[in-house]
Amino acid sequence: MLIRNSSPDPAGGAPDWPPIHLPEHVVSVIGTLRGAGHQAYVVGGVIRDALLGAPTEPVMDVATSALPEEVQRLFPRTHPVGLEHGTVGVRADDGTVEVTTFRADVETFGRKARVRFGNDLREDLARRDFTINALAFDPETRELIDPFGGLSDLAARVLRTVGDARRRFAEDYLRILRGARFAARFDLEVPDDVRDAMRESAEGTRSLSGERVRDELMKTLAQAERPSAAFRLLRETGVLEEILPELEAAFGVEQNRWHPDDVGEHTLLVVDAVPRRHSFLRLVALLHDLGKPAAKTWDPARQDYVFRGHDEIGARMARTILERLRFPRRDIERAAGLVRAHMDLFPMESGDAAVRRWLQRVGEENVRDLFRLHVADWAGNRAKPQPARELRALYRRAREVAAARGALKVADLAIGGDELRSLGLPPGPRYREILSALLQRVIDDPSLNQRETLLREARLLAGPVAGAPLSPDGR
Ligand code: ATP
Ligand code: MG
């Protein structure tokens, strides 16, 4: 089906679509390919996003009948993106275009699909997962090529697969996760047959690599205004149980008089409450209370359930989950640290020393994130009014104390290993012990953080040292 996009009402009765504007460099890449006798179109999610007025990605996708070698010959500046999939990156002055040779399936079995290069746009579009992603655009004629009804699905906000949903999911189970992401991101209705197919194919998602699930999870958190819609769909179709059983286990775990929602529902509310641009913190929110099911105990004194230690348990679980999903080490440490610290907040009436000890415990670099997490955690509790003002006051206090630049780490001390050596103390684990002890004193009283004072303290802590040179003051 060809639809001229320049007309105000291309889908006949469907809402007006904005005209598709493409950056000049894409149009020029397509011009070059066509000039050499090849077919070339802008394809996929870029067109979907342009029609929805959603912000488009910086990298445009072009599909062409030209083989990868020909693409490399035609453009002076190219780099291999995925030559085995037929994708060549073409660098133009004001952007990069990913040019992919038309593909056609010969035979598909999970990810081990045998693919050959083709020369037919329709065949290429038929390999794509959802109708809203199986769109192509011809910038010369301004025609939208829409063989599977993607435009009307987009207008009706429906998620439909290209062809039989069960088959398409079995070819690549990641499509189920992608579907949940698109449904949440574009607020799409998921028809019963697609939902049923997701449910019947759920077990297959277990075989997905950690990396692919990770990337899809992060895209969901970064793109959907309310990622909870995606998780609800994954849960309802049994997919969550396969890819994130720890979150599934949090549903149905009732809390106590402070929480109207069970742990799972509360978790989703907190994820939604973290602003979209802080997608990593949304991941932390997803993990922050997962220790609760294991920590839940009855407290007879309070006559209620308590979750003592759920922060520690949760931090360990966060590590396990993020390792399984192949997150980089640095991300794992950061997330686990935030989960561990998410219950740790100093009382407003604390003295500076107590605030400094808190800063040392949670890490000064985590303070902003922790407060954002606290704000979301409160917003995700429908029983309690959000004490935003108190949290802001605590945050200000933490920042003031941190800005006063008292020492928080051994490295901030006015003396270090060199000075200990000058006292005649042989290098060894004692250095660490002495410096840590000095740090605790300095955290209590920052005025002690001076070279002479600390040397004196260190000498006392080190005790008599054989062969120690006489100290400057003759003691
Ligand atoms: P986004 O870029 O927002 O993640 P997208 O739909 O653009 O979403 P990409 O990964 O950029 O996803 O892929 C571009 C296009 O390639 C998609 O629109 C779709 O047509 C096709 N595609 C990507 N992944 C798959 C898949 N797993 N199965 C089938 N088609 C896919
Ligand atoms: Mg894309």
C-alpha cells in the first residue's frame, strides 16, 4: 500500500499526520544510492516516531537493495556497524545514517535465523516485528509504504505483529519485551490475540541473553513515561516470572499499616515517580525493595509486619540480578550501594558530625540520587502525604555540611602514609588502621584536621616505635 504523506489525511479518515521531515543528509544518502541504480528508503522506528511527533533518534535507518560492499564503495566515509547483518554506517557532515541491505528470511529458528540479502522492500518490511515498525518512506515522492496497516494501527493505537504473533515471537522472543516497551511508550492497546501469544511464548524469554534483556529493560525505563504499564503487561503474560522472578515474587507481599500497596505495586509506583531522564535511578527504584519478601517478619511488640534488613538483602539481590543481566561492574556497584543506603537517612536534629558520618557511609557522590530516590519512594506510597519539604531541608543540610569540606575519606586527611613513615612506622596494615581512626576523630571535630595535630595523634596511636626519629617538638 502506498500512501502519499504530503497529503493532510493519508490514511483516509485517520487523524492528520504531520508531514515527515528528514534531515538533509539522509535525503542525500538516499539520492546517492538511487543515483547508482539502487532502491533506498528510510525505514522502521524512525518513521513511526516522526509520525507520532516523538523525538527521533540521532541515527537514521535506511534500507537499500545495494549490497554492503557497494554501499562502502559509494560513500567515502563508512564504518562497519554489523556487516554480517548487512549494516554499514555512513557518516555525512551532519549525522550518521545506518544503511542496511534488504533482507529476506530463508528459514527462521529463534535467533539462528538464516537470512539472505534480498532486493525487495516488501520482503524486508515483512521481517520486522510490529506493523507500526514496518513502515518505509520515500523522501523523493513523499510516499509512505505501509503494506501491513501500520499507519491505521498507529492511529488506533494498537500493537499488532506483522503476521502470526506466535510465530513472530518464536523467531525472536525479545519481540515480546519490545512489544511491552512500545505499548507503554506509545500507550498502545494490546489485542487479546497478541496478549495470548505473549503468554504462550513467555517461557521462551528465559533463553534470551542477559545483554539483550538489559538493553531492552533500560530502553523501557528511558522511553516510557510510565514504565509500570510495560511491567504489568509482562507480569500478566507470565514473562516477568521468567526474566525478573525477584520482582514477580514481590507481588502479593502485603506490607504493614504504613503501606496500602503490596511490595510489587509499590515498586512500580516508585519507578514511575522517578523522572524519565534519570533512567538509571528508575532501575534502582525497580530493585530497591526486592529484599522485602525475604525480610518480612511479624513484630509482636508493634503488632505489625516489619522488614528489618531488607536494604542489605536487597543490595545483595540487586547484585545478583544485575550480574545476571550483564550490567557493567560500575553500574552494579552504584545500584547496590544505593539500594543498601535507601533506608539510611539522618534525623533533622543531627549535629554536623552525625551528618558527616552519614555522608561517609552513603558516599558523597550518591547524595543527589538518594534524595531523588527518597522523593520517589514517598510519592510511591499512597497512604502518606509526601514530605517533600522535609526531604528538601535534609538535602540542603547534607549539601551544606558536604560543602564545608570536612574530611570524609582518608584521602582528605592532612597527613597520609608519607607522614606515618616519617614517624618511623614501618609500612603495613597499621597505616590503614591509624588513618581510619584519625578520620573518625576528624569527622567528629574537623578542627583536628591539621598536620601537626594529626601527627601528634598518630604518634599516640602508633605507640612506641623502634628507631623513631625525635619529633620536632622533642617529645
Ligand atoms: P527504538 O529505536 O526506539 O528502540 P526501534 O523500533 O527503532 O525502537 P531499533 O532497534 O532502532 O528499534 O530497530 C529499528 C527497526 O528494526 C525497528 O523499527 C524494526 O522495524 C526493526 N527491528 C528491530 N529489532 C527487531 C526485532 N527484534 N525483530 C524484528 N524487527 C526488528
Ligand atoms: Mg530505532
